[in-house]
Amino acid sequence: MLAALAAAASRLDRAGVPWRLAGGTGRLLLGMHGRPSDVDIEVAAADAARAADALGLPSPMPIEGSGWWSLRSQGTLAGIELDLSGGLRVEGPGGVLQADDADAVTVRFGGGTVRVETPGESLARAVVSGDAAREQRAREQLPAQPAAALAYAELRVAAAASAAR
């Protein structure tokens, strides 16, 4: 898993693509528990094609479902599944949330750094989408000391509601 992340980081950084790590691999780098099955990478919509090219993935295609939209591409690198999302947007009863606006934590990895999605972001996305099962999973994946993640999620949900007006 970490070899695939290192390869992806190297390729994206060489291509000059701003990116952030999300999902289980991101939580792992933040010291949280879990067993990630893939590497989730998020970029701005404008960078999706360049990121896919740098990673050797197929051209990203618009994918939409249950209020979630992104330019998405999937493939493997170093034997591990990669999931690339460009311009991720969540719309639901809680408003509209753009992933490009999400905060990231900088984590030392290998010989450099990786920007990792803030722990409360997945909870904010789940709440905005109105998906109760996804919200429950996100709550179960919060850090042991969840106060900062919950406060962040609350701010993001408020911003999403405001954006929908």
C-alpha cells in the first residue's frame, strides 16, 4: 500500500499536480486504525486529466450518483488499486459541498510530505449527502479524540447549507 502511495506521490509531484490523499490510506498516515484496500486521491477538476496521465490511468469520466459527482478514473499502481476523483462535489439535503474547498493536513511521508484529507471531511460529506449509513461509517472512523474532527465537520456542513441558498 505504501509503495503504491510513494509511487503515486512521486508521479503527481513530478507532474506538478496539486493533490491530497483521502480515504483509508489517508487515515492510516494520520495514525488512525484501519485496513485500506486502495489509495484514494483527490484533485481539482481542472487537474484530473493531468493527474490521470501522470498516474497511468484512463482518462477521467464524469460519474454521478446519489448526489455525488466527480471526474473519476481507476486503475492500479504497484499492484494496488488507485481511485482518482477530480472536482468531487456532494449535493443533498444538507446543501452543496465542494471537495476542492476541503482542508488538508500535511504529513511527512518517505522523503517528503503528503497532504491528507482532514479527518472530519468524510463525516461532513456524509451528512450533506443525507446518507445515514455513510454517516455512521464516517463516525466510526473518527479519531479517538474526535473533538477537532467534529468541529471541522460542523463548519463544513454549515458552509454546504449556505452554498445551497
